[in-house]
Amino acid sequence: MAAPAASAPARPKVDLYSDTVTRPTAGMRKAIAEAEVGNEQAHEDPTANRLQDMVAELLGKQAAVFLPSGTMCNEIAYRVWCAQGDEIILDETGHALHFEAGGPAALAGAMTRTIPGVRGIFSGADVDAAIRPKTRHAPRQKVVSIENTANLGGGAVWPLETVQGVAAAAKRHGLKLHMDGARLLNAVVASGIPAATYAADCDSVWIDLSKGLGCPIGGVLAGSADFIEEAWRFKHQFGGALRQSGIVAAAGVYALEHHVERMADDHARARRFAEAIAGVKGVGVSANEIETNMIYFTVDGTGLDAAAFSKRLLAEHGVRIGALGARLRAVTHLDVDDAGIDAAIAAVRAVAGA
């Protein structure tokens, strides 16, 4: 007799592990079910085409391409801009460096040169300092890559003038500027700066659909018409070519129409959570650094390390908050309401013994 299938683990009561854990809303599911579709590869999927046009307009670019993941957005951009042995300049906490399985090296054959920024943000002067002498002994530097918002920087928002300063430095040295905009719309909502203004000086830029926008899959990469033509080629080469992709692109269309402004609620809940746990003995958090939907905090004074604290939150209170090294990271999103934040605050207090 075959062994019974293992049951799926119970879903946490409050899941603050990431903004990628969201499930499609009823309205999004309806949009998915009713999506008009066609062959994406022949540019015959009207819903995918609409999503691409929407994002190109949003970011002020000539064209865009729908991709299965945000990681693929980064890696295809690097592959377009770099040849083997070329170099990418980015912050030492950059997503592509830590969370993309060595993609720049494996897929573009590119090296990385890191800048020790502040909360994931660096300046044009930092770029100048990272420029190598142009000799045959050095790798050719091709791209400066920035991440807005900066994940490991606690969801920090890049000031527009800093982006412009980095863009000017990149241009001085003949480099392309790429923006990892996985949470760019969080930055837009928090700052009031339009996405196209943030992206104006970028040669390539993308937004993620499966984070704050709450979609089940995908990202959209934008740039010039020539850049996107090359991106389509690498989409196929990397195994990202889809067929009737309007089924999932419909979720992105719906999210752009319904889920952007509501990110302000996520930001407010993140601040409220941080302010509440800042007063818990043994917990360390800088509430005044909460700009968007991420809260990084430490629990050094509770007698538990981050991993143990995380396990107890889930096991004893049904609250999932991930541990990243010595810190815990809570991320607010559309599946966590005010009651969920209250429950998470109570759980932190209980595990800390407050």
C-alpha cells in the first residue's frame, strides 16, 4: 500500500514573511478567468500586449516585455548590456548579488564590483570611485545597477537627486544605468515621485508584479525599442518564452489598476508595527527608518537569536516573520490587515517576554 501523501503545512494566521506570499484577490481571479489570450511569441496575446504597453507608459519607456520573474528581469538586462568578462557596479547588498543564484556570472558571464552604500543607496561620487583604469588588464565596466526600494536597506527609498547623481556619473564613464525596480511602486507611493521620473535616466528598468502588487507571477522589463528587442531574444534563450501568457498578465493589468494607491496602507501598517515593537524590551528597531513596507529588527536582548525567535512566533502564535542572519524581517502587504498587525505585535511582545 502506498504511503499517504503528506499534508501541506498549515498557512500562518499572519504571514509577514514577504510581500510575495499574497494570494490573488477575488477581483484579480475574475480578471484572470476572463482574460483574452493569444500566442505571446507572435505578439498576438492582447492582454500581455496591454500589460506591456501600460508598463512602458508608466515608466516612460518605448517598450516593455512581460517576464516570468523579477530575477529574470535583472538577468536579461545584464545579459543585454554585458559580454563575458564585463563588470556590473552595484551596492554590496544588491539583490542580484545575494539572491539570484550567481546569475550575473552564470548567465551574463559578468563580474560584480560592489559599493558599500548606506542602506543600499550610494552616490555618483561612489560610482566615480569604483571606476577602474581603462587598460587591457581590467574588466570592462558596462552597467551601474541600483535597487529601488533597497531590500536589505530596509525598504529604503532612493532620493531622486541621488538617482540623478548616479545617472550622471554613469554617463560620464560611458556606462548604462539599470534599475531593479522590484518595489519601485512602493517608492513612488511613499515619495510621491512618478515612476517615469524615477526611471527617466535609466537605460533599463522593471517592476515586479508579485510583490506589493499582489500578483501570483511576473515582472515587466522596460527600455528602448532596441533594448526590448534584444530582451525578447534572451527571454527565449533563458527559457522564459510563454504562450497564452494573458492568463497571468491579466493579474498585472488588474493590479496596476487597483493595487497601487493602496500600498500606502501597507506603509502605514509597517510604521505602526515598528513603533509598537520599538518599546519591547530586548527588541531593536529604528522606527524612524521605516519608509515603505519593510521592518528589520533585532532581538539580541531577549535571550533568543533571530532564528529561534522566528520559530517561536510561528509555532506559538501562528505569526510568520523570517530571519535573515541576525535580523528579522517583517513585510506588510495586501493580505495583512490592521487586525493582523495587532496580532503580530502581540506575538512579538509575548515571545520577548514583555
